[in-house]
Amino acid sequence: AQSVTQPDIHITVSEGASLELRCNYSYGATPYLFWYVQSPGQGLQLLLKYFSGDTLVQGIKGFEAEFKRSQSSFNLRKPSVHWSDAAEYFCAVGARPGGTSYGKLTFGQGTILTVHP
Amino acid sequence: GAGVSQSPSNKVTEKGKDVELRCDPISGHTALYWYRQSLGQGLEFLIYFQGNSAPDKSGLPSDRFSAERTGGSVSTLTIQRTQQEDSAVYLCASSLGGKTQYFGPGTRLLVL
């Protein structure tokens, strides 16, 4: 069964500092990989996704993520955090067509980001 | 707007009552998904529709939960005889090709 681990429940950074949120997954092959962000009382907004090809993917709001097959990781990064980035971030994996879990996303537990001025 | 919409946005009900939650997917999206988000369990998959059929119902927690989709568009998630542990945010998502899921704002359900 696929699983996702986000080791950091809560991260605090200063505005303007760099950010890296960790995500590790367990899956039999290379899954589809996603990062979503959720502000309080809101739904999930897609930040970026990886399907294949270039392992460094760019997303919205200045975020990027790097897929590392050898480490089963898909860490999210941003060079300079803004106060408006404070939110909860979710990493998710999805099975490719033909996979037994195709159609559903499996999410990590989320990382809450606090930004200090 | 052109996004996924859900109604109601908030629902308070009494234990034992039935509730219906509605999801309107993005126009033209063939796949529709329901998830539940609760403090103790995080984000959990409930059910997935491709067109009007549900190839994967594996996440429905009990037979009190059911869902249907009509006309390849709107979906309704029904919870019968609600229990306090059903209190959660119910999120709906839709997808065009089955790869990327776009989420609605959710329905916050509170069972008293």
C-alpha cells in the first residue's frame, strides 16, 4: 500500500528565509506526486505536480520541488518565504493508470508553516 | 467561477439524522472524488467516480455512507444515522484525465 510521510508537523521560519518541507513516500513504482496548500477554512490548492521527465518542477507562488527516486522523496522548497505563505502544506501521491490504487490520492499528515515577521 | 463547488459550506446536525452533501465538479471533468479531513485521521479517500460509476468505494468507512453521481456531473454524498465521529470536513475534487485533482472548498459537518 502506498504511504506518505511528512516528518515535520510544524515549521517556523522568518519572512525572507528559505524553506524546505520534506516528503517521503512508499510506493512500488514511481507515483504521481503533488504538493497542495491549505489556508484555514479553505480547500486544497494545487502548488505543483510531478508526472515524469525533469525531476525539478516549478509551481505557483515561487515554489519548486525536486523528485529524488533514490530517496523516495519529493521535497518542497522556496528561496524566500512571504508572510502570506503561512498555511498547511500537504504532500500526496497518486497511482499511475493500471495501479491498484489508481484514482485516489494518499496524503501525508501535513506540515503547518508559521512565518515570523 | 469555474472551480469545484460544494454545498452546504457548513452543516450542523443532530446525532442520528441523515445528511446530504453536494459536489459540482469543474465542467467537463469526468472523474470525481470524495475525501474526508478530520483532526485524528488527516485526509482520507472515500470514493471515486469515473462518469457515473464508482470503480473504487474502498474508503467508505461504513454502510451508513453512500454516494451517487448522476449525468456524469453532480455528486451527492449521503451519511445516514450520523454519529459524532462523522464530524469532519468533506472535500470533493474533480479531474479531467485522472491525473490532477482540483479540490472544492469543502463542507464542514458537525454532528451534535
